[in-house]
Amino acid sequence: MSSNSDLIQEYSEETIQSLDWKEHIRRRPGMYIGKLGDGAYADDGIYVLLKEVMDNSIDEYMMGFGKKIEITLRDGSVTVRDYGRGIPLGKVVEVVSKMNTGAKYDSKVFKKSVGLNGVGTKAVNALSINFTVQAFREGVTKKAVFSKGELINDLPEEPTVEHNGTLIRFTPDYTIFENYAFRDEFIENLLKNYTYLNPGLTIKFNDTIIRSEKGLIDLLDDKMTEPSIYPYIHLKDTDFEIVFTHTSQYGEEYYTFVNGQHTTQGGTHLVAFREAFVKTVREYFNKNFDVADIRQGIAAAVSIKIEDPVFESQTKTRLGSKDMEPDGVSIRNYVGDFLKQNLDNFLHKHLDIADIIQKKILESEKERKAISGIQKLAKERAKKVSLHNKKLRDCRIHYNSNDERKLESSIFITEGDSASGSITKARDVACQAVFSLRGKPLNTHGLTRKVVYENEEFNLLQAALNIEEGLETLRYNHVIIATDADVDGMHIRLLLITFFLQFFPELVKNGHLYILQTPLFRVRNKKKSAYCYSEDERLRAIKELGPNPEITRFKGLGEISPDEFKGFIDKNIRLERVRMKKEDAAKELLDFYMGKNTPVRQNFIIDNLVVDEEML
């Protein structure tokens, strides 16, 4: 054993390291782009790389230069070509390879830009196996080629007939983004958000044209899965725009942006809107309505433009700025004054919509008061159970913290002691929590929120996730349903999805709900084991491992040893995100699959039954 003096001696000049810019980014990529991933999820690092490049092109458009941006995806490489002013030719190499270098420090040139710290394209450069930057300005072009941040080829300026603008091509480094693959749907969703914020901008992605004419109105049209109960209210000035309505669903649904940046975790602009909306409604009706009743069912898109925005992380998912620079007016006061004047005026001019909003508030109030007593007891019960750790094995890092690993925060919802025991023993205690269900959950379709507090399992689950007041306090980025891959497991999975869609649809729409994929088979010989998640993978494994391998069919999570389980929930975890699209009308889906139309559903199952003869 080393003595204290030995440990002290080990801390010497030789232990101090100085990393250059590219080494630091490559060793600590999470500080710059969040989690890495392989492209299976929309917040994986390869999409952040694309966003960092796109932000520069969007800033050019916002300054009035270039009406079109072209994105080409081919063989794992992405090319972004804009038609803005183009990088000044003498600085082409520096702006993508020298930290804290860029034009956005000069607010006269980029007044309300997204990227202000001179890091974005440098991170893309350092994390790419191939990176090319080319600028076109006034008939002259300049090109440079890098690999992992190292300059490979600095080409001389030469004449060109190309229009002004910038081209960046990058191929993510496969040693960092292992087995990565871009998914068109995630890229298209990212690009759509840019067009919602910039009506008139045309983005061409391969052969797809993406464009928006109505901006945030188009966004709500595309995102909402429940019909609005009154026409959209659209209010706008130079630096603030809001489009909102109410639906009959539970919860609150927000899409927020700062200078064109999608702030998925909200921030001070969202807090300001929520407060100001409540205050304005109360003053208009001259009644002290409860906050929850006023905002129940709201769906809103919020966009603000400010100088020198401060975000709470490099990935810019949450706004931290408190003031509207440079005049020093607080965002809270600015948004409050804007709504007080504009929303109040709107309601006075549209009395029919004001009546609908009041009716909606009163309906929510009636339901809330009916369960107020139950709600109080349920909260006390949840707090007591959580303190005694009977249902929840918590982790240390949470999604609503400032820890750099917060995007990894997960909670596994399991059924039964054996399954929860295996996951608990195999998990990463830093960022993976486990919640254990007891028996099959209740089918909540068609029930009111009263059941959330009357049913102990749902009450405790809501408390564990900390989502009673909305997603602002959500404790885990990934809410993972982990059930057996049999009929009972599928049923439990469906019942849990129904619960979330019924009472917390925003959790699903914001991409936090997942299904854990666990192997169905283990195929092994004396030298190697292969875990297979489908029949096709099983057949391939048998072919690869040779004749007569041992084949184990896993029937439940509890049958998988903790040592084996560790390999399924580490960096190689397979998750299937539960998605909601415009065409997935939640009410109609739940009515059909979870309603009382049993004969119709039975006929549907029989008509669509597929039998795999090889499994018989």
C-alpha cells in the first residue's frame, strides 16, 4: 500500500498536462457536443455536429444573406453549402481551427447569433476523420482540408464562378462515434425547426425541399396530435414571437427557441412566458385562477431574439440569460410587458376565444378540486415511500442537474423483483435508476387524473419522475420501460405507454420515453457468445459460430444474470424511442387499442396475425 508521502510525490510537474485545442475536444467531446451515441437518437453527437455547422449558415440568413441552404448526406459524410457572404478568405483556416476565433464576437456584424464562443466548427473539425472548409467570395475561392483537427492541405486561393457562400463537408470520426449512421428523420426534424424560425428560407436535404411559410404556426400544425379548442393566438414583435392554443389533453406542450436555437430544456424565456401568461389571464378575467388550471392543455411555440445569449451548456439546450442585452431590461419584464399589452388586447377583441379559455380553466378547476384531498395524501405517501427506498433505487446524476453526464440519466421501469434485481446489480449507479412495479398496471384509458393519485403505483411513479408540475423538473432524460419479451411483458409495456400518453403526453412528444431492447437468444460455442435480438440475428449467429452451438431462449429479464445484463445496459444499450407524430392521433389510437371495442380489436389481431413457421 502506498503511503501518503508516495501519493504526494506522484503529484509533480510531470503529472501536469497541457492539451492543444483538438486534443482537449477529442478527449472530452461530451463537454462540447453532449453525449456521443451512434445516431440512433436525435440528441446523439453526430446531429450536434450538423447543427453546429448549420447554425453558422442560419446566422448568415438571419443577417439577410442567402435564401437557400443545401445539405447532402452520402456514405456517412455530410456537406452543408450556404449562399451567405462566405468566410473571409484570409481567415478560412483560423475560424475552424483556432479556439475563440470568429466574427460573432463583433455584435455589429452578428447582433443576435446563436454561436458566440468560437467553438462550434472547431469541435466538428476535431471530431471528424475528414473535414473540408471552402469559402467563395466575389469570384475567388479558398479551401482547406483537415483530419481530426490536423491541417492536411491548405490550398491557395483561385478564381471561381460559384456564388458567394461557404461549404463545409465532414465525416464523423468512427473511432469516436462507433458504428454511427445518420437517420434522415432526425435530420429532417432538425432542418424543419430552422425553417419554422425563418419563414422563406429554403433548405434542400438530398432531394427533399423543406420550407415554411407560416413559421411557428406550421410548427404547431406539424407537432400537435390533439386538435386545438380555439384558433391559434399569434403575437409577434421584433424580438419575441408566440403562437399558442389549448387542447383537451393533460399537461403542457412547449417548443422554445433562442435566436433560432431549439432550447429543448427551456430556460428563462419559457419561465417568463409561463409566468406572464398566468398573470395576464388572471388580470383579464379578474380572478385568481390556479396556475395549473390556466395552463392545463396549453400548446405553445415561443421564440425570442437577444444579444449575447448565455446558455447553460455548450449544446445550448437551456437559456440562462436573465437580461435582454444590451439595454439591461430583464427577459421576465420584457415578456411580461409584451403579453400584458398584446394578449390582453387580443382577448378584448376576440371575446369568443376568451370565453373558450375561461370554460377550459373552469373545467380544469373542477377536476382539480375534486381530487385535491386525494392529491395531498398521495404526495405525503409518495414522499414517505421514496425516503424508505422501497420502490426507487435512485442514481446520483439527474437530468435537471448541471452535471455534464445529465443526458445519460435514465430510469428503468421494471416489473417483478427478479427483473429489477438483475438491473439494479448491473446498472451504473451514477446515472441509472430503477423503479420496480408490483403487478400489472391499471388500464388508465378514459380515466381522469384522479387515478394518478388513487393508484399507488402511478402515484409513486409520477413522484419518482418528478413530473407533476411539468417537464421542467423531470429527473431522468431517458424513461425506459424494461419488461419481459413475452405476452405479459408486452401488455405491461402497452399499459405504461397508455398511462404516459393519457396524462403526460409531453414526456412522449419530447422524446423521453423508450423501450429497452433485450436479447431474445444467446448463441454460443466454446469460444464465443452472441446475443441476438431477433430471429434473423439468431440465424446469422448460428451460421457464424458453426454447427451445433448452444442456443438459449431468454423468456424473462430475471433469467439474465447481472453480469450478462451489464453488457445490455452499458454504452451498447439498445433503446427504441416511443414516438408521436402528427398522424398518430393519441385519442384515436388509445380508443382502438385500449378501449372497450373488444370484438373489433380481436378481428384486427386475427386479420393481421403473422406466424413465423421457423419458430414453430
